[in-house]
Amino acid sequence: MIATLALAATLAASPKPVLRDFLGLNVHTVLFKPELYKPVARLLRNYHPASWDLGDDPRNPTPLPKAQNGVDWKDLYGSWVKEGYEVDATLMFEELAPQKWKDPERDAFAYGFCLARWFGPSSPYPYLSSVEIGNEPGVFDDALYGRIFRSMAQGIRKADPRLKIATCAATTGSSHRYAKTLRLFEDAKDLVDVVTVHTYPMLEEYPTWRRSHPEDERLHYLKDVQTAIEWRDRNLPGRPLWVTEFGYDASTATPKPDGDFAKWVDVSDEEQARFIVRSFLLFASMDVQRAYLYWFNDDDTPQLHGSSGLTRHYAPKPAFHAFAHLMATLGEFRFVRKVAERRDDLYVFEFENAQEPRRVAWVAWSPTGSGRTSRSKLSAPPGKIESVQTMPLAAGAPPTLTKMPDRVGEDPVYILWRRP
């Protein structure tokens, strides 16, 4: 209990993370090209299939450091860490059907122990900094998921207490297909280091899955995250909360005229770029310690989650360049305050350089989704302006302005200045 309280006090007193320790990207194993995505993020969340390690039966011994299907995690994760990435592994045990877990306590413990022994921070190959126990394990009932979570977490703790343990995608409401209720973790507080949530800006569900701009008051997008933060504060104080999935689809293809996705609606490439960057800025202003974008690459498939990539066939989309610019410009900065937050008009967020507090950045935009320019004029910061940049949509130097704009549009504008 004393250790838990000490951890909570330490975490509660921690400052906001700088953006290089906040901006994350969802990836998938051998499909990820580490060199290509270095400009956008150093935090990776990998979908780690437990079935690759265990085959089709949880009772199988785990042949780590290689998976049963031949993938060498030592080489794969090692190559990512060598490139400067920090890796969170999402252990997707839900690929193994519930009825296959004949002895969940024994088998989950063994799997967690083996993985942490090989790849935890104290292991011979310290390539994982955290693991999530399940991604969206809705096919498991709450009782079985709870047994697997506790046992796998206990195995991880025993093998390497330094390896952080995160929940699966969680919700403050009742469990459903894509998330487990946070109530399941109330009696396992000693095994939870991180609370994770998924959130998507869905204005409509089937058949359109229409998404809206992140500030849209009609959405549950930010509200669900804030509700989870409040639950965390009451029940797991001091634990960091991560948004481990969010994103926007943007495709150049047209859906087939029949089938489930005939009426599916995406956003434009330009909207995807601006809405992703604005989402990151909004999450940074909340009590969120990390945010991982879904997704790294797509094949331009016109369906739900089929075109969420930063790249299309591994060629950068506008979102890639906008994301990379955010990292390059504010990577060493942390959120400080909201200078302005006027609904449907003007947002201005202040970020401060962690090493040089006199260096400040204001990011300003019109929080709308209809091409509107802010009605309010943008006031000058109380210091010397060093540069004014607009969010780029292509490779090369970002567009720059010779002076402060009077008003801003939907693409974020970065005003870099220095305090007297």
C-alpha cells in the first residue's frame, strides 16, 4: 500500500510530457518499416498476436524469443529499438477463442511470465517498455477476461516488475464488443500501471460511419476520454491514461455500390491531416500521458478503418507531413495552457520548451469542420516572434508567414516566440 501511494504521488506530481514522449503510432509487426516513420513518432504500439507465439492452443509452451510461426521477436523488436523507438506491445490473446482457455490461470501466467522474462526492461533483450493485456477482447465475457488479465499480469510482475502493465481498451460504462468496463480493474489495482482507452470521432454509426472534426460538441470523442480520466482519478489515482487508438479514414477510392460499406463516408486527405494534428493538440491539453494514432499504412481501401494510414501503399499522405511537422516543431515542448478556447471560433494553445522555458509556441486554429476562418482576431504574444508557420501538407519546408495573421483557418498555425 505504501509503495502504491508513493507511485501515485510521484505520477501526480509529474509534469506534462514533451510531445516526443506523447505522440505515438499504431503499427503491426513485419509490415512496419521503421526507417520510413522515424520523422513522425518515437512511441510505437504494436499489435502482438499471441497466436503467433502459442499456435492455436494457449496450453502450448512459448518458444520465445521466436514465435511459433517463425517470427524472431528479438530481431524485430531489437531493430525498432535500435532505430530509437520505444515499444508498447498489445498482447492480442483474444485471437485464441474463449473455449480454448481450459486453464486460464496457468496458461495466462506462463505466457506473461515468458514474455516479460525475455523482453522486459530487466531481461536479456529489454525491448518492451509496456504491454497491454488484450486489445479489444469483447468476445470474452467479463469473468474470463478478468481471470486472464490477473493471471497474465501476475506472470509479468513476477518475471519483471519494471515492465508496465496496461489495461485493454476500457470504458467507464458496461463492457461491449470493443472495450471492457473499468470496473473489472477495481480489484486488481496493484496490477494496473496504465489505463488505456480507444476513441473515434463518430458522428454516425452504420451504415455511414461518418466522422466529424475533433472539437464537434455532438461527439463523444473527447467526452469519453474525460470521463475515463475522472474514473481514473477516483479509482486509480496517479496512473497515467493513454489514448491508444484514434484516427480518421481518408481514401481516394469509391466504395462498392453494395455490401456493408456502400454508404461509408470518409474525410479528405487534407481533413485527415488537420483533424489528426488537432486531435493530438487536444489530447495534450487533457490529463493524457500518451496518444497513439491509428494507423501507420493503408492500401486505400474504402471502408471503416481501411484507409486510416499516414501512408498509402507506403507513400506519405498529407497527414504524414503534418504529423512530422508537429513532431519536429514541438517535440521538445509540453502543453502549458489554453490561451483561447472559443467554441466554433478560435483555439490558441500554449506550449513551452522543456529545456528553454523562455521559448514558447502558440498553436492557433479555427475549431470547425466547414472551412471557416476564425471570427476573433489573433492577439500577438507578449514577446519576440521568431517565426510563424502553417501546417504543411507536403514534403519540404513548412509554409511560413512574414507576420502574425489577423485570423486563422482550420489548419493549425504555429507562432514561435521568446519571452523577454
